[in-house]
Amino acid sequence: QVQLVESGGGLVEPGGSLRVSCAASGFTFSSYRMTWYRQAPGKERELVATITTAGGSKNYADSVKGRFTISRDNTKNMVYLQMNSLKPEDTAVYYCYVPRLDAWGQGTLVTVSS
């Protein structure tokens, strides 16, 4: 069955960096567009970044543009989100999501605080 497992979350100071990862299984990973969402406390889940099947096209929310980078490794069935210049407002649970399969991971918590 489809499985998405996020990892790499944690506590980081403002201005710091963190990379979260998503390990995918149970489907032909290279055939699917992948996305990252996040949900901050008390807020709705929001789309952060998307990447096409071969990684040739990437899109970002305005709030993270220039700071976050989405990437994928189709040989390892992995998708990543590199987060730089983190701000307290980036604090959220980060989720990996496959739109065509409507499949979510369990999320990984990122906390930006001094």
C-alpha cells in the first residue's frame, strides 16, 4: 500500500536551516508529482512546494520563496524540503502529499524558536 514517512523535523533557532525528508513506497514514485504541505497551530494546512515527476519544474508558496528548496531522488523514492533562513512563523507540522493518490504522510514537526 502507499506509504509516506516524513523525517528530519526538530527544533531550530531563527535564521537556521533544516532539511525534512519523505520516504515513499507502494507506488511508482517517479510517475507522480510530489508536494509538501504544512499546518501551523490553529491554522489551516497550506501548500508549501510542489515538484514535477522528473524535478524539472518546482513551485513555492510566496511565504517560502527564496528560502525553501524542494528536490527529489527518484532512485531512492525520496522527496526533500531544504529550509533556510527559518522564521518563527515557519513553525508547523510538515506533510508529504501525493495529489493524484490523495495520500498523506504522518507529518514531522518543525519548531523555529530561540
